[in-house]
Amino acid sequence: MRNRVSQRIKMTAMFLMGILVISSCGSKKSLVKDDGSAKPAATAPSGQVKPQTDTRQLEDLKKKQFAEKVLDHAVYVDNITSKIDFTINTGSKEISVSGKIQMRRDDVIRIQLSVPILGMEAGRLEFTKDYVMIVDRIHAEYVKGDYNKVDFLKNNGLDFYALQALFWNQLYMPGEQKVTKKLLSGFVVDLKEKQQNSTLSLKRDNMSYVWQTENATGLIKQVDVQYSSKQSGSTKLKCTYDDFRSLGVKQYPADITLDMNTSATQKARRVTVNIRMKGLNTDSKWDARTTLSKKYTEVSVDDVLKKLMSF
């Protein structure tokens, strides 16, 4: 049982690495320059606004207001913690374990997985702004790598903020720590007022992002990310959100499902992860960094990640 859990820890690590890869491959900062100010309306000789121009400006205003509504839906809290039910499905196998998630804004995302029945921690995944760490408690091994110093991470443009946006149910722009109102001009808004959802989309080089957003609330219900290149193959990630609950004065999804299809590994693969949070908390009394005892052996980062990505 422990070996199976250990294998799923590694598969989970590979899955989250894949998310980071496709979410961050286009990590150059946006070249769009727009101060967000409205351009003067064209006027007829009489000084009155032309009807067609007035209609277009009204539509643009509605789109801008809706994009700001989506941006404003993000939770205000700095910490999110919860016990979780964690399920990973690789197509041929599915395993469910219990665990815990701890997130601190702009600092860390940590997922701890436990051995079924025994309840002891089997391993953890820790993503911070500066490094990625995978801990195998069963074999007392760990992998730790600086985003900028590990070739695998550096070459794929891995970015902590890409993963944070997915787990915090927020908009994301490659190369930016936070999406501001000014940056919203870089998104394309498809406002469908007569339907339940509208979309915000963004394209950067080989990357494309589409956020499905609820018209009534501005909540992000789904995000589709796609990366395609002749050299690296194609990868698609769909992240869906459900069971929104009150967290502070905002709503946050207690059920997150990440579904990834990729041909970027040695063989095409589909992996699905579901994280169901049992109770949302904003507890801040926990250490943001994991400290390991001397009994743990550090394993080569590049070698382990190479093995994970070749599964």
C-alpha cells in the first residue's frame, strides 16, 4: 500500500509540474500597452456622437465592467487551509487518499498526502516563490529545486504565480505576479448577456487561455489552457471549480478538478486530479516552510524530474 501511495505522490508531482509547464511557457511579460483610458468619441458636424460609435463604446464599457467584476471576485484572505479528499486517476488506475492543503498568498502552496487507514503523512508537495520541493516520507527522500537554477524548471519557464492562479480561482497573465485593472485590456471579453456564462481569453505565443465566467456573479467556473508546438507536442489543461462557499466576504470553490491531456511526454497521457476541501479555514498559525531532519536524503532534481516526465 505504501509503495502505491509513494508512486501516486510521484505521479501527482509530475501532474503539477505539467500544469506549471503549460501555464508558464509563455512567461514573457505582456507587450500590450494600454492605459485603459477611453478614446474620444467621433462626432458628427453638429457635435453629437455618431450612433454607431456610441453603440460600440457602450459595448466596450460593458465588457470592461464585466472584466473588472471577474477580477474583483477573488478572495481577500491571505491564508486558505483545509483537510482534503484527494483523488488521482491515470486512466488505468485511480487512488484516493486524505490529506491537507495549506496556501499563503504570494508565498506557498502545500499539499500533504496521507497513507490510507494509517493516517500518517506519506509525502508532500511544496511550491514556493523560490523553489519546488517534493518529499517522500515513506523512503525518507526529497527533491528540492530553485526555479532559476534547475534546467528543467528554467527551460520550461516555470512560474509559481501560474499555479497560484489555478488554486486561488483567479485570472492569470504570464509574467505578471498579479492581474490589475490596467492589465485587463490584454484580455478578450466575449460577453454573452443572454447566456449563463461569458468568457475572457488570452493568447501568448503557443499558449491560449479561456476562462468561463458566470454572468450573474463574475465567478470563474472553468479555465482551459492549451500549449501547442511542433517541437514539444501539445498539452491541454481543464480546471473546473464547484461547491463555492463563503470565505471572508467572497466565494471560493471547495471542489477543484484538474484534467490534463498531453502528448509532450514519451507517450500520450491523461491524468485527472480532484481536490475536495472538507472545510475552508483562514488559519495563519502554520509554518510556511518545511524543515526536514538529517535522515532525509536529497535526490538529484534533474534525474528525478526526467524520470517523472518519462512515465
